[in-house]
Amino acid sequence: MTQLLAGKSRDSSEDRKQRELDQKTAEVIESNGGINFLYAEYLRKFAEVAVGGQEPILSRLQPDIKINMDDPSWELGLRATLAFLKRYKMNETTATMRIEFPETPEKTGFAKRSNLDSFFDQIAETIEDVRKTPFQTQVDEFATEAGLPINKPKSSKKGAPQPSEASRSEGRRHKH
């Protein structure tokens, strides 16, 4: 009986060690992007089967990507995205992109990391500039670029109650 109990405690000790090892392994895999890699690989393999597949169930899963590669903005955006994915070795994702959008360019045009960093820095500066520009000014600029008439906000009708200066400043203070 003593041998049987000693054997059980040894098994439970070994089981505990194995569970701890399994847990640590799972943590390392997760912290190094293993789950993301498996998911990206799954999506790539699914795209390989689905794209161009003749089965009726796959008909709704066909890619319908509309990118005008003659438009420099679209092309630059796609190339920057590819450069970012390549930088971080997201090969499964780029492979899936090529399956779903065969016109995906091979070269990114960002020969150096610093070129891509500079591009993203420019985007960040542009975002900051846009945040500083009043919305109506942005609307007017867009209308001008698109060749649309600029519609100024209509002034309130005579006799309509106007908010007092105090209530306008009160509203500004409480906006988040």
C-alpha cells in the first residue's frame, strides 16, 4: 500500500511539473506572437482554398478589392503597408494579400527602415496639423479640392432665440 501511495504522489508531482511546463510553453508562444502566426497561417490557407473556388458556399467569400493603382495615394498607402508588414516579418499576411489582390506590388519603394520611419513621421505630423484645423475649414478645403461649391453654415433666422455667451462658454467647458 505504501508503494502505491508513493507512486501516486510521484505521478501527481510529475503531472504538476508537466502542467507548469505546458503553461510556461503556452506563455512563451503567446508572448512571441505564436497565436497570431497560427491565425495568419489559417487565413492564408483559407484564402488559397476560397479564392477562385467554385463551391457555391465560397462565392460570397471572393475578394472584391477595389484599389486604383493609378492613384498615387492608393499605391503609396499599399506600399507603406507592405513595407510595415515586411519590417515585422508578417509573411503570412503579405502572402494572403497577394492571394486576395494579385496586383499587390513586389517592391515597396522603402529601401531603408529610415525611409519608412520618415513616412510615418510625416503622417503623424499631418494628423496633428489636421487636428489643429477647424472642421469647417477642412470641409471648405475638401470642397475646393473636389471642385464643389463651398456652403457656409446658414446663419440663424431673425427672431430665433440665440444662446447667451454664458451658455455657449458653459457648453464648451463640459465637452469632452
